[in-house]
Amino acid sequence: MSPTVEAPDLQACPPGVRAPLDRVLAGRALDRASAYRLMRADAHELPAIIAAAGELRDRGKGRTVTYSRKVFIPLTNLCRDKCGYCTFAKAPGHPDARTLDPEDVLQIAGAGRDRGCKEALFSLGERPEERYAIARDALRRLGYRSTVDYLGAMCHLVADETGLIPHTNAGVMGRDELMALREVNGSMGLMLESVSERLMEQGQAHFGCVGKAPRVRLDMIAAAGDLEIAFTTGILIGIGETLEERVDSLFAIRELHASYGHIQEVIIQNFRVKPTIRMRRWPEPSALDMARTIAVARLILGPDMNIQSPPNLFLEGETSDLSSYLRAGINDWGGISPVTIDHINPECAWPAIAHLRDTTKEAGFDLRERLCIYPEYLRRPSFVPPRFRSQIESWAGIDGLVRDEEPWWS
């Protein structure tokens, strides 16, 4: 535990809040009923919950906050699904619909390498060839049978030609596909988003999106664990889920990690309104709602989990209080790109890394660069693909974080 941080004084809390916080700070796991209660805490109870979550984070992670310097490669924005909140996926005929050629991929990756990036984040629509002839035609022209086959080849290409370590978010994949990608990805990811089956119903966020079925996503995360893939997942809040369903989603993640030990980070991400989406009239979660959810996530997932929230999605007009995420228990800002936009949320610019460093320092933390594989997993050889070991050794110090970060890259 950090010697400079004292445990929060919970004596003024109502018993319904104080008792579960006392138990968690004594080293016991938070039970589901208590988590429901904490997620519904009122404004007077929330400061104690946030303080307890911050204390728990300090015990496990100290006062170091990390980020990954990445380049964002949107391999294809065609997708078989169309979620109610998504602007990334484009239908055939849209002027921006495209699948990148290998030359495009290398150009983007090379620009990232030249700006000090170490992670190549491949983000793409899920299995568009199942729905669109234009996607099948593009794959045929490129010489591949499936989007996942093409993705694997591009991961090889980027790793070989630029030295960047790929991290893939490609939607739902089968075990054989995960196994094929395992050796050319340092880590992989799939947002659980929510375990709510209701969100698959007509009028809800995931209506008509076969890849968003909770059971399918849980099965893929489990398969990744069985294959010892360092994995990212998380929840998306504000898309129609109840507070109890948020808790249920976090418990599902905790249970998967308890079974396989492979979930290296959990993202708490907030829905942002965009003018062209189906959910353009839905309310956005407030900064207070985000702080509450981050804090309860920390209390559920414990001191050792890496928890992040994207700083570019912080609500407009509240950027001066970005440190509220830190107080609530995160220890990572996620991937930040000095080269490419956030293609999933293009209206939300990345903060300058120098500004993020200043914000983090003002809140009492040190900002450090990490690789797409967290230090805990670098210490577990079965999680590190052999082809990346020498590159990792050239970048990472004894603590597993990037050493000798160049100030001009900020």
C-alpha cells in the first residue's frame, strides 16, 4: 500500500454502505447484493465509496497510472452488425466505406512507429463478408477468404515491417481464429459491453446485432482465457442497461478472470451521443455516473485489476475534473495516439500526452507508458508470443513499463 494514503474514514456512512466497504477493505470479495446497493448510492454516500475504491487501487497499483502509445488501424469499417450507438460501421455505398489495402496499413503503421508508438491497434467491423458482397469482393481482390484471414496477414506484415506489436479488436471470433491470431498479437480484446439480453430486443441498442449476444461474447472471452491470451474487455454504460445489469456485467468479468486469469484490463466506457446514430436522443451518462461506476467496478474487481476509462470521452465542459476518474479508482488511461484519431469516436480528440501527464501529476500520480501487454503478463512467459520477446526486451525496463520515454514524443 502507498504509505502516503490513509484508509478512508467510513464512520459517517450509513451501515448499508459502510459494512460492504469495510469488508472489501479488509480483503474480502464484494458480494452481488452489496454491489447493487453501492451502485444505487446517493450523492451523500458516493464520496465514501469513491474514497474506498481509490484506497483499494492504491493498495494494488500504487500511484502509477499508465497509458499505451498506439496507432489506430481501421482495417475495414464494413460490419455485419449496426449497433444503435455506432458511427464506425459504414454501409456499402457510403462514401467512407472501405477496406484498407496492405499499402495503407503499412503507411499508417509506419507513421505511428515514427512518432514513438509501440502498439498497432487493429479495429474493424465484424465479419462483413457474411452480409455484404462488397466485402467479399474486396477480400477476393486481396486474395483472402475471410476478414479474419486478412487481419492475420496484416498483423504479420505490421510486426515484420515496423516492429509494432499488434493488438486486435475484431469482434466475435471462434477458437481456431483466436489461435491463429495469438502468435501475431501481443494482446487481444472484445468489449463485453453488457450481459443484458434485453438490449437485443427491438428498439434497444443491440437489436439485430448477432455478434452482441452476451453468451456469444462470454464464450469468446472464455476461449481466449483457455488459450492464454492477455485480454481486454469492459462495459459500455448508458446504452439502456439498468444499474443492476452493470453490476451483473462486472461480476461476469470477475468470474471469467477467476477461471482463467487472463483479463489484463477492464474498460469502463461511457456512451456518447452522435447526430447520425439511432440513439441520438438518448441521454449521456454524467461524470458522476461514470465516477460511481468506476468506483464500484474497482470494488468488485479488486486491487490488482487494471481499470481504465478513455480520457477523450470525458464529457464536454467537465474536462477540468478529468482527475475524478483517478479518484474513483482507475490506474490506466488506455491507448492514446499521437498520429490517428479515435475512429470509433472521431468527434472526441485524444488529449495531448503532455497534458495528460500534467493532469495525472496534479492529481498525485505519475504517468508511465506501457506496452499493449501489461507488466503482470510479461512475467508469465506463456502469455508472451515468442516473436515479440526481443522487441519487448528492447522497450521494457525491469518493472515491465517502457523505459527511456522520449520527451519530444509527447
